[in-house]
Amino acid sequence: MSAKKIDPIDQLIEEWGKLVGRVFTSEEFIARGPGFVGNILSDNTLNREVTQDGIRILVNGEGDLNPLFRDPEYAKKTKYKCLIAPPNYLYTICYAQSPPDHGPVIPGIDGMYSGCDREWFRPVCEGDKFTYRVMCPAENIVKPSKWSGRKVLSYEKCDYYRQGGELVAGYSSYEQWLDDTKAVELHANANAELAKMPEYTETELKEIYAAQDREEIRGANPRYWEDVKVGDELTPVVRGPLSEDEMTAWHAAGHAHFLSDRLTRMMWEKKPAPAGWKGVNMWEFGQGFLKGKTETGAPDHKISAAHPRRVAVGQQTEAWRYIMLTNWMGDDGFLWKFSTQIRKMNMIGDTTWSKGKIINKYCDNGKYCVDIDVQSVNQTGTVTVTGGATVILPSREHGLVIYPTPYARVPYTTAGK
């Protein structure tokens, strides 16, 4: 009698459930390598400190022209007296959320970044050196899924500390983990529609480019809390049509796992991937060019039967929302809170409008705040990402921004304890 097949979602809950509450330090992540113990070629961190070069590469990869992040001489004339990093620079300091960060690889399970709640307590400045503490997984929740029947939301938490032990920021985020085989079965017909590459007329492309060129950077002109009204709309930030070059620019600027084929081959020879791991496919280090395996041609935009066009990572779509917010708030504003819930995939060929609208304004213990509803909308009018932000603005009557009181999300323990 054949052994009963174990449902991969049930297996994930069982295996990953044993690890809930596990805490890692930045030192432990760096020593561990990119997901595999003993790997000496890379680690889970793109940047370990804030540098002019790191900031420049990030803002170039995102298409951000804000001089506060690009021009050291300009930044010296602001209240910060130094170059400032965009809020999402901290993503390049720490991003876990891939096996075995949350738990062992489960064959047949595929995951995607799906949302976050982030807070900053202080500006991030050139010269800062960071450590961090990550709880991963912090919680695993099973929920029904229209796409795959069931899904697991696996959460992590992180705190960022700069030199001297000052807590600067923190986040909670989550990924959805799905039964990939079940997703293909349920959406065999829908995938044909998803695979169609969007097409644009010349007029439509010109309208997209004109919208990009209408971006407004508030800069040194303060945006005072008293001047903001509920219902005000922010100038949208528009990116697209999404190309391979745009995705490569983001990955090179903001993502840690970016190695040459030679180093990739050496890494996997040193520590073979577990069964079911999707981090390396047959096209890595030449394997797809073996005789008898080239009938499909070179790699195209398709990544799997369930994802027929290549998908941008969620943090790239988030980056455009950050740009809209920092453009609007000016040099003297401070992004306190930022949240996203990713509803639809942003795929090759899509164009995204990041839009914001003021929904509330209030004073919180001396902090003059505005809440902003933030939506990402694609060329079909579909909302792909929801969420919001809270910005602290200077006040005409009460003066400069007062920063929030820091608090830690992750207990101060070491890995596995």
C-alpha cells in the first residue's frame, strides 16, 4: 500500500510551527549566508551601513530624483546637515522572508511577499551603521485562498538599531505561501489571459511619460500641517510599462541575492539546494543550454505555469509609493508609518500609478500628523496594492517635526532561544 500523500500546506504548518518565535541577530544572519549554513559567498544583506554610493544606487534603481537623497551639498543646507537615505533604504539592510528563514523548504510550496507595516522613529543618515533583530517566523496563519484553495500567511518582525544602540525603525511583514500545483489546477484557463503582454498605443505611452514628468518634489519649501486639507490628493508617481531593465535596476539596487553565474554554481555545488527549492532553475550556470534541453529557447518572461509573466517583487512596487510620499512631504516632513497589502501581481508590461489622498489630520502628543490612503492602480484600472501612511509635518504655529517614541517589536534574545 502506498503511503498517504501529505498535503504540503499541512506539512508547512507542522514544520514551520515548531519555529514560531525564533529570533536571529544581524550577526547570525551574516554568518549564515543567504539561506544556507556554511555559504561563504554572500549573505542576507546588501548594505550594512548607509553610504553615498548605496543611496545613489538605490535612488537610481527606483528613478527617484529627490535632491535630499542625491545631492550632499543640498542636504548639508537642510536641518539634517548631511545626506539622508530614503526610508526604504533599510530594506537593503535586512530582508529575510525566504526559506529557511521561516522554516524548511516544503516541495510544491511557492511564496510571495504580500504586505507590511513599517515605522520609522528617526531619520536614516549617511554614515549610520546598522544591526538588526528579526523574529522569523513570528506567526503562521492558515486562510482560504481563491487562488490555491488554502494559503499560509507567515509573519516576521524586525527592529533596526544604529551605532550606539539607538532604535531607529521596525517592521512587521508577511508572505503568502501557496500550493503551486493546486494554483495551476484551479487557474489553467485564467493563465492564458494573464500571459498576454499588455500593448499600448503611441498616444498612451506619451500620456504615461507625461504623467511621470509631472512628479512634484516639494523639497526645501515646507509643507505645513495647517495648509493640508482632508481630501487633498498627492501628485501620482507613475512607473511603466514594466520592463526587464526596470526589474534588473531594482534588484541590483535593493536586493541582496544577486550573484554571477560562477558564484551561483560554486554556492550550489558547496551546499546543494533542498528538494523543492525554486531559487535556482535550469537556466542557472548554463544547465538550460545542454543538448536536448534547449527546445524552449532562452529564458523568457514566464516563471511558472501559475505565474505566466514575470512578476516584480512587492518591494519594487512599494518603492514607487515611498517616492510619492517623500516628494509630497518635503525635506522637513517625516514618514512615520507605512503599510501595504498586495492584492494583485505587478507583471512585465504593466504600468502602475501610485496615488495618495489625505483622509485625516490630527495632533498626537505634539506630533502634527496626516493619514494618507495610498493605492497602486495598473493600466486596466485594477487596484494592485492598498495601504496607507502617516506623515508628521512641521507646524506654522508649533514648529519643527517631533519624532515618535521608539519601541521594539522583537524580544532581546538570541537565535533559537
